Amino acid sequence: MTTATVAASDPWYRSLNATQWKTVFASNLGWMFDGYETFALILVVGVALHDLLAPSQFAQIPAFAGTVIGITLLGWGIGGVIGGVLADYIGRRRTMIFAILAYSITTGLSAFAWDWVSFALLRFLVGVAIGSEWSTGASLTAEVWPDHARGRGAGLMQCGLGIGFFLASFTWLFVSGYGPHAWRIMFFIGVLPALFALWLRTGVPESQKWEHSNEKRKSARTRKKSGAAMSEEDHAFTRFTFADLFADPEICKRTIIVFLMSLTTTVAWWGISTWVPPFVAAAAGKAGLPPQTWASYAGMSYNLGAICGYIGLGFLADRFGRKPIVMIFFAASLVLTFALYRWTTDLQMLLLVAAVNGFFTLGQYSWMSVWLPELFPTRMRATGMAFAFNAPRFIAFMGPLFAGMLIAQFGGFSGMAVAFSFIYILGFIVVPLLPETKGKPLPA
């Protein structure tokens, strides 16, 4: 009986070995730490700004918060692109270790901010560190897991972000009671992932696909230096990976399409969904209930749905294909934005709708870890994934800025959310332009 026959007849998990499970576990943990740190900012930014701003500036806190989140997102974009390029040249595992160490250090430093400007600058550095991690973990998982289960592996890896978001919400539920400086404790806790980097150094092997590709790159460089005849493949291996994204017409087309899809996911989430906790907190405050407690409830509910969404998209994409599932997630996200911000008023029902909203609006991020590795060859995979995942942040970082201004102008969250939600139509339109890659081998 062939390996393919066994894979088709046995449960999908039977074909996986210990190294493959260890790889997805490590990638999940790295992304979980990033998720904790990211959502910690969303939860505490209002409290932190109350601590760092003068009372006369409190009315403009939504605008200041949007600025801090936007600057963090800008740093994420810069660090992400750099990290993807490094992962293609020095390896997936090594880049991940550097990213986690940098994240731990900069997160700890952000707890020492003394005014809102220093807070914003330190958040920028945190963003640079966080951005470097995703493409390394996602490409490493894709290159280690088998073709028939790659979507499931990507979903399991991606759900680490939701777990991190949930842990941040759960932690804030208890830490928020420690007074006006409680936000600093949240960032001190973010130093702990440095210990994980030490385990990662010896616990997870490098991708064999990357090692094989790296040997080809070295050989091509040697031939170029010696003046020997070079094939088209040799020329491709000696090109800078970022330039390589736009050298081949087919790869260039894919790069542009996934950029637009990622722009949809990124602008919508940072412009709309980051405001779910403060939106629910404001509703609770009007009802005479503790706002920060309900912000934590909303964060946990939203992210429980998101964890299911991350895993669900990966499993569904392996079952029904990448295209139909991603289109469904985009369409549902548009509808559920209205359901959360416009159609629901009861607080308990808000928590339920937030969970369903999280399944689609945050769970849809899994399309990137599922589909992107299957669109780029190994020599430039991390660069291509990093560009698609992070380049939209150079535009999306303005989302929180404008959202904060719109909230202040409209006097509430609903008008802002509806205005941003129509970007989901862009993603829905361009999805069919990509090839279906379900069950196919990764490009060499």
C-alpha cells in the first residue's frame, strides 16, 4: 500500500510524526505570545493613556489610542517584511528565535513608558519584533506538514493568536484591579516568552525544504562568482528575494492578488474588530456595569470564537478547497459587523454575537497561513508570505487612526464600523483570481 493510499484511508493525524507535531506546537506558541502582546495593547491602551495623558486630553483618548495602535501596526509591517527576507536567507528556525527574543525585550521596555510619545515609540519597536515571527512559523509548518493535512496544520498554528488574545483577556480580568498602573504589569508578563526561545533553539529542527533550497542558492552564487554558465533557475536563486516577487509574471500576479486580500483582512480587523472590547465596555458602562470587566468578557468571548475560526478555516479548506471557504469567511464578516455594531443591544447577546463575529473576522486570518505557502516557491516563500501578510500594514496602520477620529466625531462605534466594513467586498471579489491549491505539493 502506497503512502498516498494510507493517507487517504487513515485519519489525517495518523500520517504525522513527532517532528511535525513539535513544529506546529512551536509555531503555535510563538504566535500565541504575539497574540497575547497584541491584544494586551488593545485591552490596556485606554487605561495606559489615562495614566500618561493630562486630564484635559482625556476626551481625545480614542484618537490617541488609534495613533498608538497605528504606530504599532506600522512597526509590525516593517519588521514583518524584514523577518520574511531573513527567514529565506538564514533559516526559518533561527529567525523565529531572534524574533521571540526581540519581542520579549521590547515588550518589557514598553512597561517603562513615561508619556504617550515614549509609549508610542516603544510600541513601534514591539511591532517590529512581532512582525518578524509569523512568516517564519507559518512557512516552517507548511514545509514540514504533508500535503493532505497542510491546511489543518496551518489552522492549528494560526489559532495560537486567538489563544494569546484569550490569555490576555483572561489575565486582564484579574490584573485590571491593581490600579492605574496595572497596564504595566500586562507588559511585564510579556517578557516570559524569552524562555521559550531557549527551548526552540534545540527542540525544533530546521526545514529540510529550506536547507535544500539554501544549498541551491549557495551553488548558484558560486557559479555566478566563477563566471560559469547559469541556468534560469540559477538566476532566480541569485536574485534578491524581494525583487524575485515581481520578476516572474505569474508570481507577480499572485503577489498583487494576495496583497489585496490581505489588505481586506488587515484593514477590516484593525479598523473594526480592535474596538470590540471598548465597544462592549461602553455599553456596559451605560448599563451601570463595570466597563473593564465587560471588556475582558468581550475579549474572551470574541477570541474563543476566533480560536474555533482559525482551526475551522484550515480544516474546512482541506475539505472543500481554499476558494469557497475564504469567500464565505469574507461575506460572513461583512454581515456580522452589522450584527455586532448595529443590530444587537442586549449585553449578554453582544457576547454571543462577538464570538460568532470572531469566528469569521479574526478566524479568516488562517487563509494566509493555509494558502500563501502554496503560492510561492521555497527560495522566496517566507519573503512572499511576509510581504502579503505585512505590506498591507503600511496602509492599514491608518485604519485605527481614522477609526479613532471617526469614533470621536460620531460619538460612538457603530458608524465607524459600518464605514470600514465594506472593504470585505474587495476581498470577496479577488479571491477567485487565485489558483485552487488544495492537496497539491508546495512549489519547489
